[in-house]
Amino acid sequence: MSETFTAMMLEDVDGKPKAGFRQISRSDLPDHDVLVEISHSSLNYKDGLAVSGKGRIARRLPMVAGIDLAGTVVESRSAAWKPGDKVIVNGWGLSETEWGGYARFQRLKPEWLTRLPDAFSMEQAMAIGTAGYTAALCVNALEDWGTIQPGKGEVLVTGAAGGVGSTAVSLLSAKGYTVVASTGRAETHDYLRGLGASSFLDRAELAGDVRPLQKERWSGAVDSVGSTTLANVLAQTVYGGAVAACGLAGGADLPGTVMPHILRSVALIGVDSVHAPQARRDRAWQTLADHLDREKLAAMTEVHKMSELPDLAGKILAGAVRGRIVIEIA
């Protein structure tokens, strides 16, 4: 129990959170019921904010960073889990209010764990991670709303070259939808075309002044940007269409009007991945298992060591990361 291991720890330095590698032991971990040996984690935008210190993600300190993890149960005081079980954790306040996945071991509450689907290895599950799982939640939400149909109309994905966007493009394409990818990086077009995008929209076209009602274009959309982009997407959505919003990379404000909602019956569907109930999580992972092309998943994935986290955090905040970054922990 005295063996130490490396963790990416967020600590208070002069009143501000500062990230750094620290040696900790199992006795330092929270007193939760399930001990997991972590194999892989991932890098998300929120992780970039936490590790770089450019966003106050942790609500209490000290805190082990990392909002995702995949690993194997080592010890369990819960009847629901036994040693040897392969598990994943997305959300539940990891890296914010609960210690996260950037460490070899972590103690977790049993209700936070999802059984690793047989369809995926741990590396693949973290290539999907919170970003890909959130994309699946968004696709399911749009299909539940009922206005998007394969082969009929276009479905827009904003922030298309990012983690959520890349998986959304791949899933929607695999399901037969005509996907328009919005990105500000022309060099990602070949990559996105390979994931299934049919055409492209420069993100600058969604960043201008918001007119309440614009030409109807999208039967549905997955938006991870927020702010002006989301307001313009809503103003361009067809009558009865819906937009699944899951992120705020462009800002938390929404400078629009109620006009699309009350004159075109456009729905804004908020998608939360942090505290989503287990049934919704299981369905999202089943959607991924059934429709996410493994070759496309590999094409959108890079694997890096935990020691590279500080450099990678800066890159993801600068928009210099394409697709998904898996972090090797073991």
C-alpha cells in the first residue's frame, strides 16, 4: 500500500490552481468503494483548461486531473463490481469535485462506473472518451426529436475537427445522414471527408452578426461551440428542426432571439454528459458500438504518454489538436 505512483495533481499556489506531476500512494486516494487500476485516459478541452491553469475547473484542491478513465477493478466493497471487471468512467465531476483519471490508481463510487463494452479495447474507449460519448448522446437526442432523416436534408456539425465533432461526423455519416462540417481549418477537410463529411462550412460564416431568422438550411445540428455560432445555427435551422448543444468553446453566452423557436418551432436540446443517467449512458455506448467505424476511430486518434500532458494542454486550447488524444497511464 506504500507504493507510490505518478499523478497529474492540481494544487493551490498563491490562490490559483497549478498543475504538476506528484508522487502519491493508494492511501492518499478518496475513501470510495471501488479501486481501479487505470490503463488509459484522454485529453478533452476541459482537461486542457485544468492542466494549463487557464480555466478554474477544479472546485476543490488538491485534485487529480482527468475527466475520463478506463481500467480494471482491483478491489471492491460493492456487490456490483468485482476484481477483474473492465470499466470506464465519464463525467461525474471527475477533475472538478472528484479525483480524476490522470493517475495509475483511483478510488471511485460504484454508481460512476460503466462496464467496458466488449466491442472496444480500453484504448479505443478512451479514444471515444467523454467527447465521443457526448457526441453519441447528441445524435440520439436529435433522432429522438424526430426531424432528421437519412438522405433527407443536411445535418450540421460545428467544431467538426474536435473530439465531439469528429465522432458526431462519423456517427451521423454511418447512419446515412448528409453531414456538413463546420471548421475554420481548411487543412482538416481531407480528414473530415474521410470521416464522412459531405461538404464544409467555414466557421467564420457562423461567427458574424446574428439575424433573428435566416435562410433555413439544417434539419438538425450538433453544436459544441455555443455563443454566436449557436445563435446563427438556430436561426438557420428548418421549421421543426432541432439543435443539440453540448459545449461552449466559443463562449457561454447566447446572443440570439426567441424567433426561431416560436416562429419555426426550432428546438434547442441541451445535452449533459456529466450526470446523464445510466440508461442514457448505456444507450450512447451501444450507439457507438453499433455505428462507429473502427478504422475511422483510429484515423481520428493519437496516443500520447502522460508526461506530454502540459504540452498537449496548450495545443488543445489553441485549436491545434485534431480528433482525439488518448493518454497512456499504465
